[in-house]
Amino acid sequence: KAGVTQTPRYLIKTRGQQVTLSCSPISGHRSVSWYQQTPGQGLQFLFEYFSETQRNKGNFPGRFSGRQFSNSRSEMNVSTLELGDSALYLCASSINRGYEQYFGPGTRLTVT
Amino acid sequence: SQELEQSPQSLIVQEGKNLTINCTSSKTLYGLYWYKQKYGEGLIFLMMLQKGGEEKSHEKITAKLDEKKQQSSLHITASQPSHAGIYLCGAHGDTGTASKLTFGTGTRLQVTL
């Protein structure tokens, strides 16, 4: 089975712009979670989607949003980018809620 | 909120030596995950523990969750250069937040020849 895939792998954006990141879960996996990893804050939970509904949300501003499609693929969007949004964004999928999560390679976002 | 503390923060061991990494939680662990990460890359799933006293092994890596479910240890036997990387423990709360993982700050492992 193919693993979790994330596109793009690298992205450079300017402050104030918006960005959309994509995640394709492992085939058959229905839950998708997103995390942000930075040197200062470590790995932090953003949100979880299951059956096209957001089930949990981390402590991030409303500029961070996401959605899940009927095929379980997910996207996250960050609007009005700030320098502090520069990070590795990781997507993880699991067969169902509460099961082991498998991570993708991440999208490295740099905001200039 | 749950906090996870890992120790040590970094570790340098000679190839062939054994080592242990600890993960201590401020609250009861309902599910404890161990992952390995190469710098700047995704996380590789190692093991998940749920029951107090549970122990799992994969190749030369063994992880255990203590009876009180507030501490886990990861033990590597006869370390190899391929074991080098950052080891992260992650945990979730009760059923409602089972997919919301909190992570420790990581342990950076270097294996010298």
C-alpha cells in the first residue's frame, strides 16, 4: 500500500498570502489529522477530520482551516500568512479514530 | 492539558551499545505512541501501547508502558547507525480526543562507529 502523500513538499510564500496544502491518506484510512512542527514549539496538533467533519481542533487561530473530501483526502489552508507560520506541516492518517497514526513526509512552508 | 517530558534530550552512543529513552506524562496515558523522525522528514511509526504493563518489541527496539500508565520507556539493544534520529513519544487523552496527539520534545540519538 502506498503511504500518506503530501503535496507540495516545499513551498515559499510571502507574508499576507494564503496557501493550501494537500494530503492523501493511506487507502482505506478515514481519519486525517494535521500537525505543525517548528523548532520552538515542537509538534503541535492542528485539527482532525473524519467523515468530512472536523472532530478536534488544536489551539491555532482561525486563519488555519481545513476540510476533508468524500474520498478522505484532506486539505488545509492558511490565510494571511505570517513569518511565524514557517514550519513543517505534517499530515497523518489512521484507519479509524483512535488507531495508530501514520505520517506523511510533510510540506515545508517558508514565509518570507 | 497533557504534557510529555522526554529524557534525555540527546544521546550519543557507540555502535553496539544499549540505550533507553524515557517519556513521562503529567496525566494518565490512554494511548502512547513512539515515532522516529529523520531531520526535516515525516515520522515513522514504531509502536503503540495502551495497557498498563504492556510491552512490545520490533527488531531491536522494545517499548513498555508502566502499570500506572504515566511513563513509557523505549529500549534499543545493540544500537546501529540506522537507529540514529529523533525519537518522539506521543499520547492522546480519552476517547473523545483519541486522534489528538500531544508530543514530547524528542530525544536526538547519535550512534558513533
